[in-house]
Amino acid sequence: MLHEEWLEKEAIGQVKVVHTNAKKYKVSDMLTEGQVYDVVNETEEYYHIRDNSGKVGGYYKEYFERL
């Protein structure tokens, strides 16, 4: 399964958090505004990044700016 390899996978890019104003889910515990994160996987709607927990999480692209 691909998601099991994401912790060791090399980053495919970086994104910067522009806001944590989520409509439905609380993301401010796992993302810090202004911080840059490594992207390990990308889909049409989500970035999968190594977040503040040290694990990989999937977040809507609306929170980020691509670097």
C-alpha cells in the first residue's frame, strides 16, 4: 500500500500554509500558518504532507500556497 511508504518517501515539493480557517475540520493543531511543509503525495483535491504530528496527513489544497 502506497500510504505506508509515505513516511520514508522523498518530498515531491513544498507548500506554505496561508491560513488554518477550516469550515468543517480543525486543522490548526496540525498546521502552523506561515510554516513550510514537504509534500509526499498530491491528488486533485489534497496535499499529503508531513504535519506537526510527524506523520503524513491529507489536507485540502485551499490551506496552502505552492512553492
